[in-house]
Amino acid sequence: MILSSALAAAVAQIPDPAPSGTGDASSAAVAAPSPTVTPYIDQPLAGADGLREAVASHSNTVGGFIDTLDSLAVEVGTTRVSLWDLAVVFIVAALVITIAWAVNKASHRVLASATRLDMTQRLLIEKGLSLLIWGIAILVGIDLLGIDLTALTVFSGAFGLAIGFGLQKTFGNLIAGIILLMDKSIKPGDVIAITDQAGNSTFGQIRRIGIRAVSLTTRDQKEYLIPNENLMINQVENWSYSSKNVRIQVPVGISYNADIVRAEELMLEAARSVKRVLVAPPPTAWLESFGDSSVNFIIHCWITDPEEGTGNVRSEVLKKLWHLFRAEGIEIPFPQRDINLRTSEALRDVVAALRATDGEGVGGPRAD
């Protein structure tokens, strides 16, 4: 019994044989440590970790500095964001934006030298290339940072809601600007007439068509930024859509005693003397109406550069016509009105008082 008990105790102390192909018996005798459970921390920027390891393998000093930045982190739930992650985001964003801006400027210079394309085609291609370049830049930036796109599903949903509510007008103006460039109804250099909220109409020249608005410069150098959608849904008076020829109307009134034939000849002479007035179509003078005090004419003359203004042409015609009328003795009449006064006691008293005052002022009261 004692021998059997000793044998059983000795057998129990013999270690189990190591599995085949896993090493010798001495290594198998070492007990494997029990695994410890560590909390999972999500690293949103895989690119930052890869860049940190690559830099640390080449320089211990820089690697230590990066480790210090990486240790300054904030954990929000299962996500860990460190100061090093923010620095990498800033560096990559600055690099991608700089490259995209340079490529965009280079494409603009290349398109500017393309003589076979008109202004509208160049601007349309430029806007399309700009959107493509910035889209590629955003995708490259996301790839460099190693951001998992599946983590952006919630953000994409929120972004879609933002477009539907807050950015609806912005994207509407973007699409409207592209449509305006495609159908060439409004293009840079056109002269259009607009009406403000008070109903005052003015005209100006389109300088540029942006993503959100059209820049319109008037003759007094006021620049209006008109949303693209307004030009799509409202009526626009384009003075240079199919032709830049614009007819200007100059109203003139002469006396009923004047020679209307000679006056008409002088009107045409005054219009032809202005340099900006076209020879063809020639200026014309139409008798519009017989007014209360004058015979009313309208001088029609044509110009081909409405962006230089129309009021100055009208002023030059009228100034020249003033000198011609004075030389020929043609009168520009003043308004004439007939006034009828009803007789009353108060009116007679006023007339008597005026007569008495007039008589005393001359040299005493009148005898009559």
C-alpha cells in the first residue's frame, strides 16, 4: 500500500508530454501566461499611426517627440484622438489643398490659352475641372489619413439632411450656374437690365459667373451679386444676347411755330455727329405727338457698345442739338398754361390793394 501510494504520487508529478512540432520538453514545462482582457480603443486615423511608426524607425529623437504628442490624447467612448492625430490632419489637409489649388490655377491658365474655345465654353470647362480636382483632392486626403469610410455613414446621412434643408439654395445656385453656362443665355461680358426690390431698373455688365452668384457691375461701379437662381426663374433683359446693337431713344420738343422739316434735319445731324452712334442702322427722327406746349419728337440712334453706357450718348446728342437749334432760331418752348380766376369780393379787395400800393410806390396815389 505504501509503495503504491508513492508510485502514484511520482506519476502525478511527471509533466505532460509536449505536443509534436512545438519545441522541446523544457519549453513545454513553462506554463503559458493567462491572457488579459484589454479594452478596445478605436483609432480613427490609421494613417497617423503608420506615419508615426515610419518616422520613429528613422529618428529616435523625432520618434520620441511624436510619442509625446501621441500620448496627449482624449478618449471619447471607444475612440481615441491624440494631438498627433490632429497635427497629421492639419498637415495632410494643407498639403492636399495647396496641390489642388496649384493644379486648379494651372488648368485655368491652360484653358485661357485655348483660342478655339469661346468665353462660355472655357468657363464651363473650368468649373467642371475645378469640381473634379477638389473631389479627387478630398478622396486622396481621406486615403492618406486612412479614415475608414464606413465610419462616415452617420456623417453622410447628416450631410444629406444638411443639403436638403440648409444647403438647398447653395446647390440650387450651383446647378443654375452650370445651366446658364450650358445654354449660353447669360455669359461674361453681356449687358443685362435688372430690377431691384423697389422696382428701380438699372443695367450693368456681367463680370463673372461664380458657383453661387453672378457679379454684375453698373456704370457707377456698383457691383451686384445676383444669385444664379434669380436669373433662372425671373425675366432678364439681355442687351447683348444675340447682338450687341442697342437702340437709344432721345426725346425732343420744339415750338409749334418752328419749321419741323428743318428741325428734323438738325436732329439727324446732331445724332450723326456723336462718334459712338452707328452709321448703319442710321439715326431716325419720329414725330411722336402734339403736346400741350410743344411738338414732340423722338430721335432713335444705334450703338454697339452698351457696356460703355447710354446716358452719355443721349447727353452728347442733346448738347449738339442745343447749339444747332440756337443757330437756326428754333425755339424749345416752355410749358404754357391758361389760368382762369373767378371774380369774388376777396379777389377785388386784393386787386384794389395792389393798385393802391403800386400808385404810392411810383410817386404818390394815382389820380384815377
